[in-house]
Amino acid sequence: MSTAEQNHRLPREATAQGLDLCTQTKKSSVEIPDRFLGWIIPIGILLAWELLARLEVLPPNWFPAPTAIAKTIYEMAVNGDLWKHVGITMARVVLGFLVGASLGTLLGAVTGYFPIARKLLDPLLQSLRSVPSIAWVPLFLLWLGIQESSKIALISLGAFFPVYLNLSVAMRHVDSKLLEVGKLYRLSSFEMVRRLILPAVLPEYIVGLRSGLGLAWMFVVAAELLGASSGIGYLMVDGQMTGRAAIILGSVLLFAVCGKATDWVMSATGAKLLGHRTR
């Protein structure tokens, strides 16, 4: 074989070896499914927390080990207290969210569709949106007492504003050319909303619902911390009064798990409604 043929053959052999090496590397690498990637950091934090607690680097009266917190939650589940408090908090959030999201949908649609309604209502609602949640508590307690109605009203207020804002803005930003097509085909106002506007605003509306649900969980904490005899927030107060950090951290964990579960349901429902537009 001549020198020229050898020089011509060497690059091909090197390329083939490189491709074989890349293929072997891809086959040997471990691919983690996307649905499991979000668990890596929380599990790592829990393992580090458990290790530091067992080494007594973290004071047990402030930061009990995750296993101790899990044991406390298990004991409450066995004697039935856990399900009672979780069920009451969940019912408050669901009812408050339904009321707030319904009002937010109604006013968001009205202010988004009718310019005169937006000019009349939007400045007032935007100013009320800036009021902190804790500022409403004394007023609701004065008006509605310490019964469930004040808690539901506070949770509804938290769920209202994200739904209202997202839907109102989304309806204002619907492509004008899309509306012109509807007028060209002589669609009625109802058909215009059902066939053109609703599909256009649905993604932003679902984002508003998820944000409203998240704020509903935040507002239920304020409602239960300041005047409740049951619920997860009450468990936190009870843990504070009795000096049991495991109860407090366990309640925080319960809020996180319940909030994530309801958000997953909302996200799955939204993905089903959006269909091919989800990624």
C-alpha cells in the first residue's frame, strides 16, 4: 500500500473509532427520566439534614431529624388527628379557591371584554391587589367573626387576584386579526367568545388558576394561624406553644405536599385541556 493510500485511510479509521467510542459512551451513561430530576435536590437536602442531625451538628430542639419528623407525622396519622386537620385545611382551600376563582373569572372576563368596565373597575381592583394579606385579617374578623366564613373570605381574596389579572390581560391581548376573522364569518358574540377568544386566552387563564391556587395555600396559613382551632396551621401554633419543632416542621411539610398535590392536579387538567399546545 502506498503512502498516499495510508494517509487517506487513517482519517477514516480515526473517525470510525471516534464514532464507536461515542456510541459506547452513550450506551454506558445512565439517563435519568425527566420526572425524577426534580427529586434529586430534595432527597439530597433530606439526606444531608438527617446526617447533620444524627451527628448533632443541628440542635434537635430546633432542627429534629427528618426521620423524627416522619415519626411524628406517622403517630398523628395513626391516632387520626392528621387526617382531621389535613381534611379541614384542604376543604377550606378548595372552597375558598372556588369562590375566589369564580369571581376572578367573572370580573376578569368582563373587564377584558368591555373597555368601559375595565376603566371603571380595574383601577380599584389593582389598588386592592397591593394590600398585604395580613392587613385583611382584622377587618374580616371584625365583619365575619372567627367562624369559617372569615377564613374562606381571606382565602378567596388570595385566589381572586391572579385569576382576575391573568384573564383580563389575556383577553385584552387577543390578536385583533383573529377577531376580524370572526366578524368576517358573522359570528355572534357568544360564538366569538367560545370559538376564538376562549382558546386564545386558555393558556394564560390556566396559569392564573395555578397562581391563584398557590396563593390560596399561602392565605390559608394566615387564616389558620390567627384564629383556628383545627387545620394544619393550628398544628403549627400548637407546636410553637408546646415547643415541639417536629410538629412545626411536619406542618410545613404537610403544606408543601398538599400544595404540590393540588398544583399537580391543576397542571394535569390544564395539560389535558390544552392538548397539543403543551410541551
